[in-house]
Amino acid sequence: MQIQLTNSTAAFDKAAATCVLESLKTKPDSVIALPTGRTPLGLYKYLVESPRIKAITREAFFFNLDDYVGVSENNPQSFAAFVKRHFLNPACVQPAKMRLLRADAPDLAAEAIAYDEAIADHHGIDLAILGLGANGHIAFNEPGAKWDKGTHITTLTSQTRQANAAYVLDGTAVPAHGITMGIKTIREARQVLLLVQGIAKRQALRVFLDGKPDPAWPVTSLCEHPNLTVVAEETLVA
Ligand code: PGA
């Protein structure tokens, strides 16, 4: 594991973006999984302001990690709309180069299977970019989530719903369920970039850095990942 501790927001965003840009340089047709949340906003801004970003991302393919069940891509509060607004659209990624979860699909079990098939058709994820929940979640894999699952429906914890109510849905009730890429798929990513920002993440980061796999802390499913970069605020490990 490589861990980069940063002492400013600018350094955090730059470290995260450098990792993504290096991956794209090594493999221009990288398959990348994108997160939603406050943490990746600076990364996305840094990337879309990078010179030649359209050329850099032209061959890449993008999936997103998760979304709220029942919320359509056309709803600005969906996670699909979020990744489009903050990254895919300003980077001019073509619709043919993205497959986002259809959280309003009438048959969500079929959508989960189709999503896993799409990921398999692209030979899996090259780079999974992840935020971290205060409760240790990655994507919407909440504490106790099975580590052998692909895409599935999940019940959101009240902690996650509260955290997201503060800024994602502007006070609107947060849906009770999510659809999420599973830990199996995330662990199979050839590279993982874990972004840890915010004081609420201190305990989850500590548990992770202790290095003991524990289903109560989904992020520990990555402890033994062979190609993992962590970018974290240095105050979290002080
Ligand atoms: P945040 O969320 O980036 O808004 O802190 C991270 C997460 O819950 O995965």
C-alpha cells in the first residue's frame, strides 16, 4: 500500500489527480469507477481543469459506484447526475464511454446483473476511485456487507443517510436504499485509489490502517489489495 498524507486541500486534490492521470497515461483506455461525495469534488475540478483533459480521457471508460434506488439519472440529485455534472460532462466524455447505474430501473435485480455484465465486458475495473464513509463503508457497501457480492441493492444506515442529507440532497429525504457496485468487484479492480478526507473518517482510517480484515468495517476488505494508493489528510493519523 502507498499512503500519501497531505496537509492542504490543494495537496490532497493534486495527489489524487496525479494518481488518476498516471493511470490514464499508463493505460489510456482505463476502465474507471467514479465516486460521489464531497471528497472527490476537488479531484474532479483538478482533472477537468487539466490541460488536454478531453484528449486524456478520450479512450477511457467510466462506471459509477452507486446511486439511490428509485432516483433517475435525470434527477439532479442522483449520483449519476453528480458524476456527469462534476466530471464526465466537463471532461467531454462521450455517452458511449460511460455506463452509469440505472437506479430507477423497474427490475433492479436485472439491472444489477446487467451492470456486472457490462463491467465484465470491459474486462473489469482498472482503477476504482473510492471515498470512505465514517462507518467504514466503500461505495454503498455498509458495515456487514458481504465481500463476495457484485452489484446489489443495499439498505442505507441512518449514519450514511444523515451524512448525505447534509449536502447531497439539499435537505430532501434521503432514500432508504442504494444500488451499489459490490466489494467483490471493487477488490478485483487492478488498482484502487482510496480518498480519505474529513475528521469524521478518523476512526475508519485507523481501523483500516491497523490492517485486520473485519466485515464490520467494509474498507478493511481492501487491506490486502496488491495495488492500493491511499490519499488522506495528515491530521487524521496525527
Ligand atoms: P464524502 O462521502 O466524500 O461526502 O465524505 C464519502 C462516502 O461516504 O463514501
